[in-house]
Amino acid sequence: MANAIARGELQPILTDYGHQLGTPIAVIYPQKRYLSAKVLVFVEFMTELMANLKRFGIVD
């Protein structure tokens, strides 16, 4: 990720909150039979992200 930031491909946001790593994150969305594709993709993205962060020991 640091390389992508250095190349300008990613831009850090919420940098004031970096000290709170390890704080629990919850994805809350309406419970409907059919969720929009955007919600489904976001939930899948967050699930993968958290699994990778755990795998590399960045979060518990």
C-alpha cells in the first residue's frame, strides 16, 4: 500500500484516526432479501481486507 501511495495511485484519508488501529469495525446494512451490487461488493471487500489484515498480523 505504501508503494501505491508513493506513486499517487492511492490517497490516504482519515489520517487523524490512524492511531486507532485495532478498533473494531462493523459493516451495517439493511437486511433485505436483495441487496444492491454496491453493498454486496463493499461487504465482500471489507471481509477480504480484514482477513488479510489478520493474516499479516496488522489487526487481531
